[in-house]
Amino acid sequence: MTEETTTTATLDPPPPPEVAPTIELHHLHRFFGNLKAVNDVSFRVHPGEVMGFIGPNGAGKTTTMRILATLDVPTAGDAFVGGYSVVDKPDDVRRILGFMPDSFGKYQNVNVIEYLDFFARAYGFRGAARRDAIERVLEFTELGKLAEKPIDTLSKGMSQRLGLGRTLIHDPQVLVLDEPAAGLDPRARVELRELIQLLATELNKTVLISSHILTELSEICNSAAIIEAGQILASGSRDAIMKGHRRIGPEGTTALEVRVAENVEKLQRWLLEQPRISAVRIAERHARFEFAGNEADQAQLLKSMIEAGIDVIAFHGRAESLEDVFMAVTKGITQ
Amino acid sequence: MSESDFINRWAEQASDRLNPILVKETRQALKSKQFLATFAIMLLGGWLISAFVLMSMIGANDESPIGKNVFPWYFTLLSFTVMLVVPFGAFRSLLAERDLNTYELLNITTLSPQQIVWGKWLSAQVQTFIYFSAISPFVAFTYLLRGVDFPTLIFVLLALMFASMLVALMSLTFSTFARQRQAQVVLSLVLLGQLVWIMGASITTGTLLVSRNSIDFSDPAVYWGGLVIGTYYVALFVLCLQIARAQLTFESDNRSTGIRLSGSAIFWLTIGWLSIGFHQGYFGGTSPSTNLATEPIYSTLSVLAVFWGAVCVFAATETETLSRRVRGQLPKNPLVRLIAVPFLPGGGRGMLLAVGHLAALIGLAFLVQRSLHGPDRVHAMNFTSAVSCYIIIYAGLAAVMGRWLRSATPLFRPAQTRAFAIVMFAVMWMVPNIFTILRGSGRTTNELLYLTDPVHSLVRVSGGGPWAGKIMMALSIAASLVVLLNLRTMLRGLAEVVLLREPPPDVPEVIPDIEPVSSDMRRGVMLDSAVAPEPSTTS
Ligand SMILES: Nc1ncnc2c1ncn2[C@@H]1O[C@H](COP(=O)(O)OP(=O)(O)OP(=O)(O)O)[C@@H](O)[C@H]1O
Ligand SMILES: [Mg+2]
């Protein structure tokens, strides 16, 4: 079993379909003039589910999320949050939805606690309820120690925590997070991921989270929707997507990965010359490809690779990751 | 519980009732360098002026009252802060929310756009209040120096405070128009220029009033004037608030009704004051005068026409169909809906608003005309009708053009239509005049060629010359034609609201047909909401 499948096992499997979805997109369209930023997007997310919303730059993720957050209105179609239409009942949607945009500025001369206090007031919390809300968020995000720190001096990681805290101030049932991990160092990323997992598993919240850092999403999401050029290419539970998508290589091939000490170009040249190898993809110091042959053939392949003077340090079969699916279904369309 | 604890708790409970933005901004201001610096400059300036005055008093040996000469210095200091620093700060603070992307965060809270504007405005007023308090000891000092009239002094300070309140709101409203960066820079400069100008004007006026002691508080005209100014002040305040609110409201929400209602209020307010003035002037004396003082009536009507024309062009160029959100909020009673029609968003309903109000105005003018005798009565009636025709023609043409342009390209939004319409009218105005200049031989004798120049035609119409009748005829025909061109849209706009009939979209259909949302989907996740299906707009 790969590492990725073990991490997802800590999350509950997606709830059975009879539970009503908390987020439901119904043939959503959003056009900017002739640009079809969101073009017939439909999917559902259920309580306790963390759905990854994956797509290349300009795919329409932010546009879709802004519509969900009632910051924009669809050209056609509708979206429902907790059963409320974002077009007809924006006020109801706002009460139960927390939205974290991909970037937001920081007020000057405001410290952490004043910042949370302000948003608690803005959501209509009074007196003890307001203090409790702030307390709850400080505890959850572990920002208590920084309570008096001016927010424009917070580090990126702490800012994102504060942003998540602000999103949680009115204890929304649904969270829409637009690239929350962008620009975070690995440690901050892991911490943020743990917070988000907690929200879904412990508090049964519905989370829609966008990113193009696929490894990160595949670790926290139990379902995903892949969008490109405004259209959904695949959506559903992780396993369903993995099973359902068209394989990269031809039928009967095995996905292999080779890691080299240096000179990945040499490896690439060599791989491209081999007859049984297809779908070669090169990343920093390793290559992934499809190989048509049995295990004996694989052993032979490794041998000839070493004979060709390639400094192989690892050679192994590979379970398909979300990234493979992503690469398989997207076409690199930009608009 | 210690005393400070108690005070803290009390302050917190009190703050619960306040606008959240006010609380936040006041906290920020107390920590902000700009606020502290302005406050320090003010106090320092006040002390320096006072010290200077005291020194000069020691030197001088006459007992002449010098309060008059000192007051302008303090007043300038105060005007600088409350007419320039505070309004510009309010402008910047709303712009900053947009710049920082924090505006959207506010928007998705349960705060309404109106509360956001109020919060910003109230924060500005807190600062104004602090600056006023800081200057008051110095002003009292001025009074001790003699030479200033106490009621006048208080009046001037109050007037400055009210002026600063309105100017702060106008600056906030102004800032809601600055969406893009370039617009922000340009608008900042424009506003700064305006504010400097207003500040200069208020310093001059205030200083003059105090130095001349020129307000005679026993004259009833002062109170009448105050009443007129007061009503316009309130109306303008509400209008600004509505514009700012509309600017901060989503496109799919109702961004029109507030502006239409406050515009209509100013329209009727003007008609009301005009009627009172007319009544006083004409019947106020012992015997009814035979001559109508037409000049003030014409100029008031002209200003009103410019204002109402702007409201009508704004309303008539809106997109037609009601958004689903607005439809959902329509009153249930069809009769109430009928009355509300002209005030609901949509270009066709905008034309109904224009036509309705102007028809009422012409009707009134007709009634007035019947009660008069002099030769001016016909001219006044003509003037009113001609002005109304111009408004209908301009608003109606803009509406037709807007619909046509929108059907040609979806890139054309109402804002572009309005800008385009204004440019077009300006060109239409200039063309006959440029032609005249090119001909070099003076005006042609056919006055109808100048029909697109409203000032020229209105002068002819109200002068009652030989062409007046023909110009009136031409204008009426043009206005009727424009109304006819808009008739279908107006009727559709009426039917959409009263009969809840959805007109076909005025944007070409580019969206594929979408099957209606199944009831099962609308039920959503809340089990309790499963019982009640989403209220449909036709109920
Ligand atoms: N207000 C707007 N006006 C015009 N075009 C817009 C607007 N907002 C977004 N777009 C366009 O819509 C498309 C989708 O943008 P969107 O921001 O949703 O992409 P995204 O998936 O969030 O990309 P990224 O990963 O870069 O954040 C882009 O081509 C973008 O240029
Ligand atoms: Mg984005």
C-alpha cells in the first residue's frame, strides 16, 4: 500500500449518497463577455467530506468558489449551500458558509484578537457569544499566544491560520477555501492540513478546497473535482476517479518510476528510444512512464538501463496518484 | 470586581450596540500615526496662534477687540482638518478595503452595504468630534478677546460641522466609484481638488460671517432660508447614502429603488418649494401681481431638469429583466406592485418613472397657468413642457441606444451606455453651433435646426418669439416618437412586475438550455427545510 492511501484511510470514507449534499452545483455557468470561465459545472459535496477542487491556472476555480460564497452571480444555473440557493437566498448562505479567498490584505493597527473581534461583531455576535466565538477560534487555531500581535507583522503561515480562524468565526457548516496552502512552507502546510482534517472528521463540516499542489490535496481530500477551461473533467470520490478515468498508457501496461542520481536528461533520451515505453514524464531527477511487459521484462529493462550508464538509484512500480489522474484528464487547455 | 473592570465591561456592553466598523476603525485610529499627528498639529497650531496673539497684545496698548482677527486662524485650522483631512481619510479608508480585498470579507458577513457605509461615516464623525472638541477652548478664547458675536460664532461652527458631515459622506460615495487602480488615482486627485476648493470656500464664508456679524437672527428670511437649505441637506444626504449603498450592492440585487426614491423626493421637494415661493410671490401681496417673476422659476426649473434628467438617464438605461433575487422580494399585493413599478429596477420602468413625474409636472404647470393672467403664463407653461420633452427625449434615446448596443455586444454595460449617451448629447448640442461658426455668416434663420441645442431652444420658447410654437411642436413630436420607441419596453416592464410575467431576455441567448432544478435538489441538506419547497417567484 502506498503512503497516500494510508493517509486517506484516517478520514472516513465519503458518506453514502443518501445523505443530502451541503454543496450542490447545478449546471453552473459564469461568462465574462465571451470567456466561459465556468461552463456547465455540476458536482456535490457532503457533510464530513473534503473535496479537492483541482485545476490549472485560469481553470475557473476561484470564479466557482466566489459564486458559492455569494460574491458573484452565475450567468446561468444555480448552486445550493445547505439547500439555499446562492442566487435567491444569499443571506442564508452567508450564515452557514465560511469563505477564505486566495489572498486578502491585512488591516493596519489591528491585532489578532481585535481582528477576530471585528469579524465576530460583523457576523452579529454580541457579548458572551462573541467572547466564546473568539475563544473557540483562538483555541482551535492555537493563535492564543499571538493574541496581542499586530496582524500585519504575522508570518505567512500564521496569517493563513488567522484567515482560517476568521473563516470559522461564525462556526459555519460549510467551508470554501481557495488555495489556503499557497506559499506555505512544508511544516505550515502539514499543520494547516491537520486543522482541515480535524474540521471534517471531528466537526463533520463540509470542505471544498482548491489547489494546484496535487500531492497536498491527495493527502487530505476524500473526493475531488477536476476542472479545466471551466468544465469538470472528473469528479467523485478519490477511488471512483482513479478507477473511472482513462488510463494514461495503453491497456496492459505498468506504471513505473525511475529515480536517478543526476542527469535526468540522459535517462529521458534513453527512455524515449525504448520500444515498449510510452507516456514518459520527467520531473526533477525522476521519470515516470508506462511499460508494456511482465516482471521479467521489467528486470531486463533495469539491467539494460544500468548497462547504458544511467545512475539509477530507485526503480519501482507505482500506484496511480491523483497527479496521474490529473495529468491524464487535463489537456493543458488555457483560455 | 475592580472599578476599571467594571468600566471595561460596561464599555464592552455599550460597544455591542455600535456599528462593528465604527468600533474597529476607532480602535485603529487611536493607534494610527496619522490621527495622532493631525491631532498634535492642531493642538500645537492652536497654542502657537494663542501665544502669538498674547504676545502682540502685550505690545499693543489700545483696547480694540481683536477676536475678529484671531478667529480666522483657528477656523482655518479646524476647516483644514474637518473639511480636508477627515473626508479624504474616509475616502481612503473605503478604497483601502477594496485594495486589500478585505471589502469582500466584509461583504459576506451579515453586515449590509448600508451598515458598511454608515460605519465608515460614523468613524469619520468621531474624528470630527474630537477635532472640534480640541479647538473649542481656543474658540472660547476668541470670544474672550471680544469683537465676535456669540450666536454668529456658534452658527458658523455648527454650519461647518454639518458641512463636514455631508462632505465626508460625499467623499465616501465618491470612493465607491473607484474600482480600478487608474480610476482610484484619478478620482483621488479630483476629490482632493474639490475638497481644497470646498475648504477654501468654507473658510472664506465663515470668516466673512464672523467678521461682519452679518447674520440678522431676527429676520424671518434667515429661518426660511435655513429651512430650504435644511430640507435639501437631508435629501442630498439620503441620496448620497443611497448611491453609495447601491454601488456596494451586488448587481443581482436591487441597486435602483433607493436612488429612484430619493431622486423622486428631491424632485417633489423642489416642486414643493417652488410652489410655496410662487404662491408667496404671486398671492402674498395685498393684490395679486400681474407679472410673474419668471427668472427664478426658470433657473430653478433648469437646475431641476439637469438633476432629473440625470436620474432618468440612469434609470432608463438599466438592464430590463428583474433579477431572481429582486423578483423574490416583490410585494404580494398586485396593487402595491402597481404603485411600486416606476421605482423598481429596469430600463422600461425607468421610462415610466420619467414620464410619470414629468406628466405630473406639466399638469401642475397647466393648473398654475390657468390661475394666472399675464402674458408670461404661456411662456412659463411652454418652458416647463419643453424642458420635460428634452428629458424624455434624452432618457428615451439613451434607453433605446442601450438596448440596441447590449443586443449587439454583451460587453456594453449600463455604465458604458450612460457615458456614451452623455457624449452623444454633447455632440448633438455642439453640431449646429459648430456649423454656424463654419458658415461664418451668423445663425441661419431656421431656428428648428438648433433643436438639439436645448439652451438655444429653451430661450426661444420662453421668449415667446415667432418660432416658439414651431419649436414646441417639434419637441412634442420628438418626445412622442421617443416614447413610442420605448412603449413596448415600458409595457413589458409594467407587466413583468404587475402580472409577474417574465419578458424575454434582452441579451442574446448564448447559454444552453438547462433543465429546471428538481425539487429533490432544492430540498437541500437541512432536513427541516425539506418540508417547505423553495418559494417560487410566481406565488
Ligand atoms: N472579473 C473578471 N473579469 C473577466 N475575466 C475574469 C474575471 N474573473 C476571472 N476571469 C477569467 O476567468 C478565468 C477563470 O479564472 P479563475 O480565477 O476562476 O481561475 P482559477 O482556476 O482560480 O485560476 P488560478 O489557479 O490561477 O487561481 C480566467 O481566464 C480569468 O482571466
Ligand atoms: Mg484562483
